[in-house]
Amino acid sequence: MSDYIVRATALEGKLRAFGTITTGLVEELRNRHNATPVATAAMGRAATVGAIMGIMLKGKDRLTIQVKGNGPIGQIVVDANAEGEVRAYCTNPQVDLPLNSIGKLDVAGAVGRDGFLYVIKDLGLKEPYRGSVEIISGELGEDFAYYFTQSEQTPSVVGVGVLVDRDYTVKVAGGFILQLLPGVTDEEISYIEEKLSQIPGVTSLLSEGTTPETILERLIPGEVKFHEKVPVRFRCSCNRERLEGVLVSLGAEELRSMIEEDQGAELVCSFCKDKYFFSSEQLETLIDQIQQK
């Protein structure tokens, strides 16, 4: 099943929903970062929610998510846009922890239970929108639900999961977001809560071949209207020109040190791990540009 996000509404517009499968995306992240299973699960959960939040945007808008907990994985960063393009990294993809008390990957232990979740949205305005909440569990699904409820005043249910296979590759990954809008009745909320308590986990359902559409239909009362299906894929926006800008920002003195000590410079993109080498001659050209300003 290829990666995609489906957008839906129900309850006469009083509920909006998103379902996704992101197995390919999360496997790409695992492979690029050579991540351990627990790092893959943490980064994959954040990237899955980030993919859905990107689809909530319009046009050329994009967002960045930063999960800054006190756990050994360090910071998790996700970039996403309205076209289903996502990239992500974490500070320490080699973090390794024992399974938690219920025999699952200890995502909360890796992320940490103290810290903050930040969302920065570039909506084409003078200043980007910035929202943040405290991390409440470190499992990330609950933390994103708390973000939507507290920062965007939209009561939400977030289910997200990553299942890592015995060979450390990603077997399945995906999730859903249900957002309750004004007018939802207590009876409808109770129905959803009951279904959430009965339904297997996201990865169990996806492993059985259950589609994101079917997952939403099993959770939501009444007819679910599906509006669009957007492909999801890894894409990094790094390029040589942007990294030249990074080098220029370091200043002429720092670039001269690179020439003297290393006879050039090699920059590695945090998101995709692509390497860019700049020779001594190319650094000299950048120094000339700096001095001409």
C-alpha cells in the first residue's frame, strides 16, 4: 500500500478527520539516518503527524515541528507542506533503550517526559505562527492531541504508530487525527470514545491490511465523506546554493580557517544526510563575495 493521507468530514461538518499510511516515508527516514528501532518509532510518529498537519495547510504554506524533550534522543525536527512532502531528523538516531513495561519500544523514554512541543507555521505572512505546549507523556500521540486542544483550541484525538520488523526495517506506520468542531453532541463524543477503547492499535490494523479510510469509518458515527487523497513522500529541499549561504554566514575568517586546516569543507544536511563538498578554491570565491558586500 503506497503512502497517502485521506481527508474526510462527518457529522454534518461537525467533525473533520485525517487518516494516513506512512510506511514508506518512515522507512526512508530510518534508512537515511541509520536509526535504531526506538529512534525510528519516535521520529516516525512525529513525521506521521507532521504529514497530516502539512495537509491542513494551503498552497505553498509549510510548517516545522520541534519536539524538545529531556530524553536521550535529543530534538526531533519535522518539516512538512501542503503537498504531502515531509522530511525529519533527530539529534541522536542511535539511541537504544530496553523495551518498556508492556514490552513496546520505549518512545516516551527516548523523547523524555519533560520539555516542549513547538509548531511553527509559515503562512506567507510577515511573521510565522508559533504555538507550543509542554510535553505531557512523551508518547507523542497524546502530546500532539494536547497541542491541538490547548494551542489551536480544537479538541482532537491523535492515534499514531510505527511497527519495526525483526530486521529493523519499518513494517507499517500510519495514524489518524479526529478533530471535534462546534456542535458535536455528548452522545457522538461518547460513541467515538467507546470505539477508541475497542479498536486495536493503528499498527495492528495496518498490518492486517486495513486502509486509513476503513479505520476512520470504524471510529466515526454515521456517514464519513472522503474529500481528497494526497500522496505522501520524503523530500528534502536542501541544495548547494542554500549551503553556500550557510558558509557565507560563517564569515571570511571562519572560511579561511577551513581552507588552512581542512583544504575545503564538507557539509552534511541534517534532514537527508546528503553531503556537499566545497574545495579551497570554492571557499575563496565565497570569501570574495563576503568582502565585496
